[in-house]
Amino acid sequence: MGQDLPPSEGYDPVQYRRNLPARGFRPSYYLFAVGAIMTYGFYRLGQGVREHNELAREKMWSRIHLIPLLQAEEDRDLVRRHYAERAREKALMGSETDVYNSGRFVRPTFAISPQNITK
């Protein structure tokens, strides 16, 4: 008995692919959509950073403009304490003592620190 051989005209082609329609859009459309979304996101991020910087600048300038007011308030408090101390001194000693060489107010140059320092 002879060996089986393929037909002389060949076998029919084997269909290994399925002829299905492509689902969804073309990949270039997806790439364009993602690029557009990212561009818009970076645009909004830039606007947010710009707004944040503007608010920080406004906060800085408001503090700069408040410095004279805060300084005047601190000076008034120091003068009030100074006169209260002199009145207390006069009540205790019976007379005012002039510690400084001049009669004008001199801002104190010491800092008050707490007695008990806890860690």
C-alpha cells in the first residue's frame, strides 16, 4: 500500500483569522483624546499655580502693610507697662527714681523668658 500524499493542487487554505469588525475607535483617536485631556489638565494646573502665587503675594503684602500698625500697638503696650512700672515704683518707694540719664522712653532691650523650661 502506498503512502498518503497531499493532493496535487494542495489543501484548501486554513482560516486562522476571524473576520470580525474592529471594536471602538482607531488608536490615533484615543491618543488624540488623551493628549487633549492632558493638555487641558496641565493648563488648569498652571492656572492654579498662578493663582496660588498671587494669593501668596497678596498675603505677603498685607502682612507688610500691617507691620506699622502692629509695631505701634506694641509700642503703646510697652509705654503703658513702663508708666505702670513707674507708678508702682513710686507707690513702693515714695518717689520716682531716674535710672536713665534722660527722661525720654527707651525701649527695653531684654527679653522675658519663662522660669520653668519643659521639654
